[in-house]
Amino acid sequence: MDAQRAWGDSRFDGAARIVSSHFQKSGIYIFLISFTCVYYLSNAPLLLAHYDLGWHLAAGDLIREQGNIPFQDPWSFTSAGKQWYNLSWLWDVIASVIFQYAKFSGLVLFVVACGAIIVGYLTSICLRSGASAPAVCIAVLSSCLLYPSFGTAPNIYLAASPNTSTMLFCVVFFGECLRRTRWFLLPVIMVLWANMHGGFLLGFLIVGVFCGAALLGRDWADFKIYSFAGVGCFIAIFINPLGCHIYDGVVATLGHFVQANITEWWSYYRNISGPESIPGIVYILIFVALELRYRGYCPLESRLLSWLFLFLGLYQFRYMSFFFIFSAVPLALHLDRFLPKQLDIFKVQRSLLAAGVIGVCALPLTFIQIEPALGLPQMLLQQDALYLQTHFPRARLLNHWNVGGILIFFTRGAMPVFVDGRAATAYPDDLLHDYFKLVELEINEADWDTVLEKYHIDTVLWVRAHEELRRFLVGKRGWKEEYAGLYESIYVKP
């Protein structure tokens, strides 16, 4: 009996040690996910600050009500029959369902959950690459704090917008290409990606880099794997309501002249803002210095993607977030060279676990603190939209670009808009050319007169702080400032 009890106790102790070991090893995941999520939650109002969130929610509601994808814009009077290419219809439906049952709190938690998956996946990739836990902590934490770009609102890449799905799927594609054994999942993921955001083209870029690296190394087995994955992904993109016309929707965005007027397509230099951009610049300089000093120390594909997106990000700011994500693996491996080799890994794991538990406890407290501030961007308040709809129900409205999506959310077409963030996927080029002549700080009276007459505009909803426009409409054209909200004014033609 004593021997049996001793055997049972040893078996129990062994199982307990195994569970304890696995729990400690998960400490790095708990630490990174909890603290990054606390950071994301503390910036929750920025997660909802995307100016297009309003029309995305309205589109999701419309699709669920009609049971199909609308191909004609129902909310404006200027689309001139142009087909609406809604490349994010599936994300819109998901966001609509979440908003119906959990409002803005649900959207924030959904976005933070996506951020947590990105952190966990990126941590797993870095650990599998051979970097130590301390190096992975430094690299992944730095990367995941920087890529959302909270300092350059509204150009935020972890937000309640379809951009988040592209960030998530890019990390998944990157991880599965490095793993090589689950490449057959990529076409399945591509089906989701192609229905959630036009950024699905980046998936082909990632697979192409791995395929090219295999070709250079004459690794025919990997070349065959990535070739099959690329062909499967190409077939997968046509599983969508637009069919082959999804190409037209992508072309309507990429390389379009409207990019010159949208800040996320501007260069990195033009998006630098005060002290907020200093951490990102320091990160870039450290990465470049380590890469030039220790060439060939990291997987070729990781280095190629990092450098590619660094150059793309300097050219157009929207790609800089991908640089921060892909550079985490090379940075972790480089940092590992500088860390002491005598570190007690078990002590490090226990410390990370203890700190992670503290971070987990801080999550609900952070959420309770920020919840009252959640809502759509304050550029246009609901009372502003209600006043406009009540007093000028038949107005031909010229609205500012940034409030178009919010106005759609509040009025659902009862107050047709002039333009909004859907840009060339919903509006003809002539209209967009006309509109962007009006957005300069200095008023060009001839351009304004032309647009007001051409589109028979009798009401203008514009930024309240634009004093020169007020002097032009009220002082020179005899219009009346009928209403002044917190950020927007309504001008009415006599």
C-alpha cells in the first residue's frame, strides 16, 4: 500500500510539475498580451476615431436588412449611378452585429481581441525563430506598441475599421509561411480576407517573397509549397459577391489621384507629429543599425519583408505599420546577441508570469475607466445631424469629407451626402476632382462658386473653425450661418 501510494504521489507530482512548467512558459504570452491590451484599451477612444466607421456600420445594417450586397449607393445624391464596390462588406456585417448587441464597448473589445491575437501570433513566431524570451519581450512589445500609430490619428491601424483585418491576416500569412507545414490554410484565410478588406493583395506579396527566397536558394520543395499556396489564394479571391470585378474595386483605390488628399497615403515625413513620432524613429534607427552590423543573422524572408515595408512606409505612411510587425523577428534575434547568456530562464518566465497576472487584473479596471468616453468621432454630433435633418430635409448638402460617414450613420440616407470616405469606390472622378478643389485653407472663390452652382448646393456643412469660408459665404455671398455646433457649422443659401 505504501509503495502504491508513493507511486501515485510521484505521478501526481510529475503531472503537477508539467502543468506548472507549461504555465510558466505561457508567462511571456500572458505578459505581452495583457500589457499591450491595457495599452490598447487606454487608447480606446482612438480605436473608434476612424471617420469611416459610421458608414461601415450603416453598410452592415443595410446588408443584413436587404439580405444582399448593394451595388448602388443609397446615401448620396452625387454618385451618378456609379457602381459601389464595397470591398469590406463582411467586416461591415460583423461590426454591425457586434454593435447591435454590445454597442461601442463591443467594437472596442473586438478590436482589442484582434490586437491580442496579433501579439500572441507574433510572439510565437519570434520564439520559434530561436530568440530568447527576454529578447522576444523587448521586440514584440516595441513592435505592438508602435504599429497602431496612435500618435498620428486618424491614421490608426488597430482600430474599428477593416484595416485591422489586414494587419491580422498579414501576421497569420507571415507565420504560416515560416511554419511551412500548414500552407493549405492560406487559401481558406484568403477567402475571408478578400471579403473584409482590399488589403488582401499584401497576402500575395508575402507569399511572393517566400517563393522568391526559395527560388534563390534553389529549395524546390519550399518553392513548390509557396507556388501552390499562391495559386490557391488567387483562386480564393474570386469567392466574393463582386466576382472578378473585385479587381475594379481595388484599382479604384490603388494609384488613384484621391490618394494625394488622404493622409494615410502621404509619406512618413508628412505624417510625423511632434514628440509622438520619436519612439518610432528611434526604433527604425536601431533596426537599421543592427541589420547593417549583423547581416545574414536572420531568416532571409523576415529581413526582405522588413526592408521592403520600411521603404514602402517611408514612401506612403500606411505601410509603416507592417514594417514594425515584420521587423519584430529580426530585431528579437539581433537583441538576443546582447543579452547575458547566463540568464535563468525559469526565473525570467516566473517574473513574466507574475507581471502578466498584474496586467490581466488591470484590464477590467482600464475598461471601466474608458467606457464612458466611447463613441463615434466628435467631428459631428448626433444633435448636429438631427438639426440638419429636421430643419433642412430637402437640402442639397455640400458636406466636409470627414463628416460624411458619420452623417450616413445618423441619417441613413434621409440626409443625402455630397461625399464621404468611400471615395473612388462609390463616387465618380469628376465629383472628386471638384470636391478636392474646395479643401484648401485659402478659399478659391471661383472654384466654390462653380461647385455650388454645378451641383445646385443650397446648404453647406463645414468645419466651424474655417473662418475664411465663413467670410466668403456669409460676408460675400449673403449666406446665413444657421447653426454652429461644437465642430461643424451649417450655412444656408438665402
